[in-house]
Amino acid sequence: MPPARPRRHRPSGPVRPDRRLVAALAGLGLLAAACSGSSDDDATADTDGADDGATSETTAAAEAATYPGDEWARTDPAEAGFDPDVLEGLAAEAEAAGSNCFLVTRGGEVVAEWYWNDTDASSAQEVFSTTKSVTSTLVGLAQAEGALDIDDPASEYIPEWQGTESEDVTVRNLISNDSGRSWSFDQDYGTLPGQADRTAYAVGLGQDEPPGTSWAYNNAAIQTLEAVLRTSTGEEVADYAEENLFAPVGMADTEMTTDAAGHAGTFFGMQSTCEDLARFGYLFLRDGAWDGEQVVPADWVDEAVGGPSQEMNAAYGFLWWLNRRGPVLNPVQATTADEAGSLPDGQLVPGAPEDMFFALGLGDQITAVDPGSETVVVRLGGPSAPAGADAFDTADATRVVTEALVEP
């Protein structure tokens, strides 16, 4: 276990939303963002098709890359290939939308950053469903150390499901959101967040559909991963995250919070900062490598964000959102495989690079990663935009690479 790291001071104030509000709204993350998807046939063409040499090329790139130490290196926006005036304009829009921070990195260096509402680089806040992408990563780490296999039935780690209709739900189903576990809007967004033991509540729900035959953005199903991780690794999930993910990449102001039963929230609840989430995004941009250490297996990164995890929602990987073309569902839509086949092709953000991927949360908490330009964009704010203001959503964040980046 690595030694405890000193954590920077976290100022009080608007960066931590009222917990009652969190409970009422938890897990809705990216509703507006996903709804911005379109079926526009003129969207960016497919960028798939990397050959078998891509892995060795990206590994070599990671070894030669710049990585932040305790602090990020900083560079001039123009020297990094951006139009400073366009970035300033985007920042002004982000500020008007009630943002607390807006950060752009390229090639492992901070290009531009802004902080508002009495926040600074160490101001941690609730990032809602961004937590899900971290949970997925923890599953990948547990698989890498042999604690579990994602094709295992989750009932190996959740004995309450043995002998029930959920017995054959796999860990893969849970991280793909095609588990078929019980789902309803009121249950997921009303009842679940207020439970003293969210894991017990989630585990105790029933099965709506056979696994693999339906897709739903299922917060309760994702919360059962807390039991899977705790049982398989023998550690509390918050401790496992700190030791195996946050500490190795220097996410010193990030932590997973727990409910009254002491169980970490795996569908929401993480506290983090713009700089720390930029580290998380950059880790995945670098195929899981960090300054000479393979923190997350490269093949896990490829599975998690390299393409859809199932055929019903092209915009979804392993608890990450993708910009792939195909049927696109938002967090309050559920569908069966048969219904998905009749959906038109769409894209989360038409016109943005198709290999972009996102960790997203309620109120447009955004971590956007563009591998092609080695750019990471992070925007954090309150759970909603101020009254009368336009939201700064995922499509706006991608404008950093589609409009502000002039030297790709």
C-alpha cells in the first residue's frame, strides 16, 4: 500500500453541492449532453480502421510523452496550436453557464484554465456520473490483478443473486448497462440515492429482462458493482481506488464518498477537480500508461472506450460515453435489442471526431478526450445552469478541438 499523500486544502463554499440536492438528482448525469446527439448524416466520417501496428505506435508515443508531476506544466495556447481568442470566447460561455472551472490540456500540458465562484485548482466538488467511468476503471484493474473476470457471473460476488433470474448477469453486463436488472426513473433517481445502504437496496432489486437483451442507464445496477469490487478485491472500494488509481496518477484531490453503511458510491458520489479529471482523461488518452508505469492495461482502455460495449447504444462503452455512429440513447431511455434495430443512426456530438470519448455527469460535468489531437477538456459546475442561462454542454466542450484548435 502506498504511503498516505497529503491532500491540498479544499476551500468551503459553492464547490460542494447540498447533499440533499445530490440525493435528489444523483445519476442524471449527461441528460442534456446525450440528448444533443443527432442523426445528421453529414456528421464526421468514421475514423476507425487502425491497423495492428497501432498498439506498438501508441505505446511508443506514451513512453515519449510528457506527464504532469505534482503540478502540471503549462504552455502558451498559441504555441500549442489553439486560437487564444476562440478559447477566451468558450471560457466566457462556460462562465455564463455557472461553471466553476474550465481547463484545456494538450500533450500533457495545461494550455488554458479558468476558475470562478471562489474556486481554484484544488477545489473539489461532486462530479455525479463521472464516477461511473472511474468505477469501470476499477473493474479493469481488478481484472488485471486476477481478482475477477468481467465475463464471470456477478453472482459469484453477489451471493444473493444465486438461484435467481439474475444468476447469469455478468460483470460485463453491469459495465455495459445491458444487465436487464430492474430499472425505472423513480427508482433510480428518487429512491436509490436516499438509501442508507445503497448497495443492499440495489442488490435486492429484481430482474426485468434477460441479460444482454436490453439497454438502460441503470444506476442501481451500477451500484451493485460496489459489492462485486469489494468482494473480489477484499478491500473497500474507496481505498482500492485511492491505492490503485488516484495515487499512481497524482489525483490528490479526488475521493470516492460513502453512504451511511460505509459503501462507496459507484454510480455517483466522487469528489474531484478539473486538474485531477484532466489526469484521468490523459491516462486514458495514453492507453493507461503514466510516466513509465502501465497503471491501467492498454487492452482494457481499448475495450472501455474504443467502441460500443453492446449493439443497442453506439454511444456507450464500459461506463464511458463515446462519439461513435449508430443508435444513440440518452440516460432516461431504455430499449430492447429489437427496438434498437429500428433507431436511426446518430452521434453524441455530430461533427466532432468519432474517436472522442467522455466521462460525463449531471449538470454538464465534462471530461472530454480527443486522442487525435492529444487534447483533454474538463468543465465542472453546479448541478444546473443559472436561471435563464444556456448550459455549457458536451457539444460546447468539443468546440475546443473543432473550432479553437487551428494546428491539429
